[in-house]
Amino acid sequence: MKWASAISETTSLDSAIGECVTQIKKQLDDVPPELAVIFVSSHYESEYDQAVEMVREKLGSPRVFGCSGGGIIGAGQEVEQRAAVSITAASLPGVEMVEFHLDGDDLPDMDAGPTPWEELVKVTPGQEPQFVILSDPFSFPVQNLIMGLDFAFAASVKIGGLASGAQQQGGNALFLGDQVYRSGAVGIALHGNIAVDTVVAQGCRPIGQPMRITGSRRNLLLELDDAPPLKVLKDIFQTLNERDQGLMRNSLFLGVVMDELLDDPQQGDFLIRNVVGMDERTGAIAVGELLKEGQLVQFHLRDAETSSQDLTAVLGRYAADNRENTIEGALLFSCLGRGEYLYGRPNHDTGIFQEHLGSVPLGGFFCNGEIGPVSGTTFLHGYTSSFGIFRPKY
């Protein structure tokens, strides 16, 4: 297994792809790749339909997979608000790839058993597939897809993002095989001698202490450790410094521990969801997630410094736990709300990745939503960086 990644800011799409291909061939020692993952900025929108053919012609007809992006990542660099194309390619001996394109009407009923989901994506759990999924945000219910895949393929990784760069349906592009789609979702299932690790950084840090939900109704948090949640929040507010008090007024979230057996959660163990409303009369809080009694939760704050610290923590933990593994390549699905908009400088997330994992070929794009797991369950996130990290299984 060998990966390579390249990026070009040349304003001609044909020339940009040509520059990337030249770099890819050099990095792979002219070994033809089986997979080419391509991300194309919206500056080339009028040429989306030619992108796949250009890559296949110049790179020896690999399987092409990718989409349009509001910002592009390649060779460990992030390019925003400018024209850019990235190609991240891989030679994958001993790895089988199954590709699929789906429209919303193709999804099985959510009450169906696992077999229709296996037939949908053309693999079985026994093959131990790992999924990379790209979806159009305007035309496809991706949350239903990842829920169904979690049900049918509980042990499989699902990673990916929602295409970006367009303001309306039909403006994004999804690339798969030799086709370009303007709606739906595309995916590849990888199985054989490949493992996909995930690192999901949701950009928050906890405040207060973990507490149990003792009362809830759908997305309403009614009691925390038998106390009104709003009273809990007011008590936490009094313990914070002035800066964090300001963040609490404008950037408050609830972290939900998804592993019911976890009593001492760390950063990365929480599913972060927005606090969307408060009821002064009852002390209840509305959250952007269905809740249930018994869950362990903790309030969180988010800003640029916090987000940077969170990414450093989760990547540092992954690097420490994987010193003996040979990491060959990675894809980064980062939120459009991160990057220079949040941090005030380029290459923030890719820079921290390189600090911890070195010069691993890294491609990706800035998404309209990020797909990745928390404690073994896959979610659609916001404001998140979701990494898929590829290495040999054997």
C-alpha cells in the first residue's frame, strides 16, 4: 500500500489536474494507482463534468471518487477562497473496492432488516468493509444512510462529508468511477488488506462536571442529577472566568457520552450538539439531539483556542496509541466554519496533523457537514474535523 497527495491552484482545470498527476506519479514511482480521490473547488464549476475524464486519461484509469468543495485540502495544505484541485491517490494491493451511487428513494425502509442494506452497497459484514461516503446536502438524507449502515455494518468505519461550494441543488458535483452526479450520494466500500482509523475533533472543551440525565422528553433536557438544567448552568457560570462567561452566553453546547459503559469520559468521547433554547419558567433546556434518561452529559464551550486544543488532544492521543502502526495516507473532512474563518491563519488542522503524524499524504475538503463516529456510532457533525486514516490491516 502506498499513498500520494497533490494540490494545484492553477486556474485551468486541465492544467491543475495535470500538475497534480505529475506530482502523484513521482510520489508513487510511476506505479499506477487503483484509487484517485479528487476534490475540486467551485471555481471550476463549469468544468465539473470533464473532471473525471481528465483524471482517468492522465493517471491511467484509476477508480475516481470525490466531489466539489468550498475549500480544498491536498498535500497537507488547505486552500480557501481560491481555485484549487487536489488528488489523493493510492496503490492498494490486496484491497477490493466496491463503489455505489444512491438516490434518496433507493434507501430501504428504516424498519427493514440488514439484508436490504447489504444489497444496497453490494458488500456483506463478513467482508469487513470500511466506508467512505460523500453526499449532496440538498438532495439526499445522509443521516438515514449512516443509521442504516450502522445497523447493518456495526463493526465498519463510516467516514466522509457533504459536498460544498454550491448554494442550491444541482450546483455540487459528486465523482464516482467514470460518472459525474449532481445529486444523491456516492460511496466506496474498501475491504481486504486495509484498516481505516478515525479521529473526530468536534472543537469543544468541557465545563463543569459530567452529570446524569434524570429527566428528559425527546430533545428537552428536564433534569440533571435531579436539578433543573438551567440552575446547573447558572451555578457553572459563577465558577467561570470572564472570558468563559462570555463564551457561555454565545457558544454553549451539550456533550452527550454515547458509550453507556463509560463513567470517566475524555475529550473525543462526547457527541457535541447545540443548545437551541432555554425555558426560564421550568428550567428546561432544548438540545439538537434526542436525549434519554441515564445518559451522561457535560456542558461544553467552543472558540478558536478551544477548537485548536481539542484537535491537538485527540490527534496526540491517536499518535500515542498508534506508534507501531504504519500510516500510509489520510483524508480530512473539515467544516467550512473552520479554517482561516475560525483560526485567522491557513493550514491549521493540517499543521496539527503533521505535527503528530508527520508527512503522511493528506487530502480532503471543507464540507457542509462531516461524517464520523463517536464511541462506535456514526453521526453527521458540524464545526468538526473528521479524519480517515489508512493503513495495512496485516
